[in-house]
Amino acid sequence: MDRLKFNCVEMQHQGAAAILEELKGMTRSQELAFWQERTEQLKRRQKFLQQQAEKERQPGVARDSQVKPV
């Protein structure tokens, strides 16, 4: 059986590099706006996922295998 190779540290470094590239050339106020928007996106996604989890806990509710991003 083939083993899946997964390197958490490398994945984190790649994510950080992608964010740095996205922020490159932004002013401080632009960076602040970027992070405020990303925070709002995260909050909306968390709320959506929490609502989905609550629906799944209700008896008689069919489980939807696909989670739709907000």
C-alpha cells in the first residue's frame, strides 16, 4: 500500500508564502482592510458550518455530504 506523504510544516510554509505574495505591495491600511475582510469571511464560514452541523444533529434530517462555502 502506498503511503500518502504529508508535510504539515511545508504546507504551512507554502500558505505563508502565498499570503506574502498576495500582500506584496500593499500599504499598511490595505493590509488591514485585507485582514478585516478575511476575518469576516472566516466568521461567515464558521457560522454556516455551525448551522450545517446543527441541522445534521436534528432527528430526521438527511445529511448533505457536500459543504458549500460561503
